[in-house]
Amino acid sequence: MFDAVRNNKRIVQVFLALITLPFAFFGVDSYMRSDGSGGDVATIGDVKITQQQFQQTLREQQERLRTQMGAQFDPKMLENPEARKAILDDLINQRLLVIEASKKNMVVGDNAIRQAIGAIEAFKVDGKFSVERYEAALRAQGMSPAGFEAQLRQDLTLQQLAGAIGQSGVVSRSVADRVLAMQTEKREVMEYRLNLDSYLGKVKLADDAAKKFYDENAKQFEVPEQAKAEYVVLSMESIASQLAVSEAEIKAWYDGHKDRFLQPEERRASHILIASEKLGKDKAKAKAEELLAEVRKNPAAFADLAKKNSDDPGSASKGGDLGFFGRGAMVKSFEDSTMSLKEGEISGVVESDFGFHIIKLTGIHAAKEKPLADVRGEIEAELKKTAGSRKFAEAAETFSNMVYEQSDSLKPVAEKFKLTVKSSDWLARQANPANGVLGNEKLMAALFSEDSVKNRRNTEAVEIAANTLVAARLVDYKPKALQPFDSVKANIETLLKNKEAQVLASKDGESRLEALKKGEDKLAWGVARSVSRMEARQLPPPVAQSVFRMETGKLPSYSGVELPGTGYALFKLTKVQAGEKLDDASKQAMLKQLGNLAAQEEVQLYLAALRSRYKVEVNQAALELKDK
């Protein structure tokens, strides 16, 4: 059964993201297999995290952020020591949990794995799990079912362990009440802004200030090395597009998979809903039984009774009509009743989470096969994809060998595989996702290598994604260069003036704040506005922090905050009042959030205890190595 996960890698990744811990668990299984290459970044007792594993994790995190942020993603955000250290800390935490789960003999059973995989919609055909679709998906993505299932088992085990730990994180009612009161508390504040523009005229730069800054910060004005490249892309899709599929193959596949193209039965029903929430369960049931008696006496009056009595706003105006639907569209009790009725028949009173229903079956669309003509294109594409997947491994080896052996040109390999040699604009060494297939770090490192720049040879074939290889060749090159002083002088002067103006604004703001605290309030304050901590997201973080740190014992009270690049802001707090009482839904949502925070805190405390129990060592020098 478990030879079954092959559909859409992105869907699988999203599913895994929903079941894992707040910190990322990616590739945990691979961390336990070390080939020792690349140096050890950290050790936990006798367990190692190698440089290779660390760099792989960096790349995976980069892809994760690229997917989340799109065009706003900047690869440099993972190049600073803080980001790299945070990712390493996650790896260490993950390893610690793996060790603990193993010691506690924790394991997720086969049934849980089946349920997790079977719940993924992308693996279903007509609402049911399809082994064939599952297998086709992994085959298309170059994924191993056994590997995926082992990783899923481990991720679920770690989730189980962390969940057990987090259950001990309980928020007391008194603490919850205090937090709720703080969150809803309203503060009425007025603002007085000292804008940077008001101080720019007071700034006088020394004649040599810009040149001095230029000389002392030359690296800021370097234009990085750039290159133009030719490149070719070999993918499973490019292989598949060149394959031919015969009509006989399409017909044979259709005949062998007719269950996949079965249009399931659909039923049309009308209903009258009496909501329990509105009347209470007992009264709602009694009213439903009264209406059922009326319907039994006069079935033709069903639509009128639905319009007058049904609590379903979506169907009441249509006489209770819900249209056609298949299995899985309705709650179970409603579905079971509907599927048991004959056309024109009326059910008894049916209870669901929504209340009590009276159901009338008004139509049936019998199950039927989709004709071959309607699904021919789908079958042809799948057959090509499957064949392309089989042929890709062989083609990839030939492709890799050709770009290496005939390294002075990409034309031979392009002709061999009927690919197009494409040309790029100027590229920087730093990988940029906006460059598409050329936004891969390893490919850029190869393109800007000494051998590539000096000898203009093809790069190696680089796998930039599952079943996708790219080889490139540098055709033009610009070494890094320092921008002339005259071209950046004006920008430097603006920068220095703004910096000095910010100093003046902050000094003036702090002076005015001291005067306010002494009772000297002569400012023309802005209009008062009321804010709560729940609304604090609408404010810049420094402003929100300043407002909610103000003293409330004696009003008015004052605070000030520096706003780098824009000036300084002063605040006057004039009123503090309790917030409005939250409705039950909002209150429950906030209590749940507090519970989650407490659970996360328990997990972090547990991890801290594990770190003290095991000997964790970090090789700082290895951590700082760049991925070549």
C-alpha cells in the first residue's frame, strides 16, 4: 500500500507544513545519515551535523522563503551570522527531539501514515484516494515513496512528542483574564511629530565629509562582478514533450483505468433546517417534527414551508433547494439520509451539528463514464509524463557528460536533445530568484568560478529542481569595480545630511520631552485617537512600544521615540479605559492563542533541558563556511 505518494510536491510540502512543529522539520531523516564530508558544524554527543547537511538545510530554507515571499525574497537574508545560527539551532533542536523520541521508543503506526497520506486531496480521484495518482505524483517529482513515508513517520513522531510536552503548558484563568484585560484596554493618545525636513536646513557638512565617507566605506560603492551567459535546460517536461503516444496506447490505458473516469452519482435535494442554536435543541427538534407532519400531509407544500421556516439563509429563499451534490459534500448524517432516499421521497427528522433537517430528494444523476474523447488529452499528457520520467535519468546522464566533454559550446547538447540555447542579461554572482532557472546558488557559483571566467567552459549540469538540469556558459564578464566618487557624491551628501538631521531631531525631541514631564506643555498636539494592544499592528513597532510603556498612574503622561530616517515623535496619554467585553468567539480564539504560546514555551524549556543534558558543541569556523 505504501508504494503510494506521487502527485504534487508542492501540495505534499504544504501538507507537511500543517502537521509539523512551529520550528521547521525538514529533512530530519537525512540528518541521521552522515558521510562526514564538508566538516562538522555541530556535534550532539557522538551525533554529528555535517557542513553538507547544514548547507542542504540552508538551501531548503531558502526555497521555503522564496515560495512564501515571492519577488520580495532576497537570498542575502540568510547570509548573515544571525540567520545561519538560527537555522543551526533549529537543526540541533530537531536532532535532540529525534534522539529523545528514539529513546522513548515513540513511533507512529502504519494506520496513522495511511490516514495522513489518504487525507491529501491531491492524491484523490473523485473524492477517493488513488494509488495510481499517488505513484504518478512521486514518479513525476523524482520522489521515493519509501523515503517520503519514512520522513512523514518521523515528522509525525516528533509532532507527537512535542504535542505531549506542550500539553503541560497551561494558562491559569487569572493569568488569562489579566492578559485579556491588557489586550482590550484602550489608551487615548495625541501625537506631536518632529519631522526630519525641519532640521535639514540646519545641517552644514564639511567640504571633505562626502569624500572621507567614500574612502572609509569603499565597499559600499563597489559594483559586484557581473556576467552574461548562455544556458540550456533539460527537464522531464522537455523530454516528455518530444515523445509520441499512439491511439492504441491511449485506448488501452483508458480501458484499464475506467474507474478513474467514472462520474460519480449526484443527488439533488431540498431541506428545511431548524437550527438548534436559535431555539435550543429540544424546541428545535419539536418544531422540526411538527413541520414534518405538515409535509407528510401535503408534500407539495414543501417549498413554501421551507421559505417560511428554514433557518438556512442560502437555500430558504429557493424553497430549500440545495442543487446537485455528490458524496463528501455534506455532513455525514445529512449525506447518509439523502443517499438512502428514492426520488420524490421525504426523510424523517435528521439531526446534524447545524440542527434538525427535513430532506426531500428531488433528483438523481446516475454514475456514468466520461467518454474517451473528453479525457484523451489528460491521458496523453499522463502517459508522456510517465514515459518522460523513465527516460529522464538516462537523458540526464548523457546531458551531463556532453556539457563536460564538449565544454566549449552548448550547441551540441542542445541539438542532441532539441533544446533552445537561451541568453541572459547581466547577472550578479549572488543568486536572485527573479532570474528563474538562473537563480540557483550552485549554478551561479559554477558560472563565476575561476575556470568558467578564464576559459569560458560550460558549467557542470546543475540540478536546480527535481528532474530539471541546467548547464550554462559565460559569454561576457565584468569584474567588480568601484563606482567613481563623482557619480555617488550627491547620494553620500544626502545620506550624511539626513544622519545629522536625525541627531538634531532626536536631541530636540528629548529636550521637549523633559520639558513636558516638568509640566511645560505648549505643543499643538494632533487629534486624540484611541488604540488597544489588539490594534497595535497598525502602528510602527517603536511607536506601539512607546505608547504601551507609558505610565498610567498619573495622567497626562508623556513619552517620546526616535523614528530613524523620519525624525522624532512625542506622545501624550490622556485617558485609559477598560476595553469592551469580547464576544465568546473572540475570547475563545485569544485563549487558544495563549494556550499555544504556553505550549511553545514548554517545548522551548524542554529543549533547553535537553541541551544541558547532552554535550552540544558548535564549530563556529565551519558554520561560517560558504556553500560552494
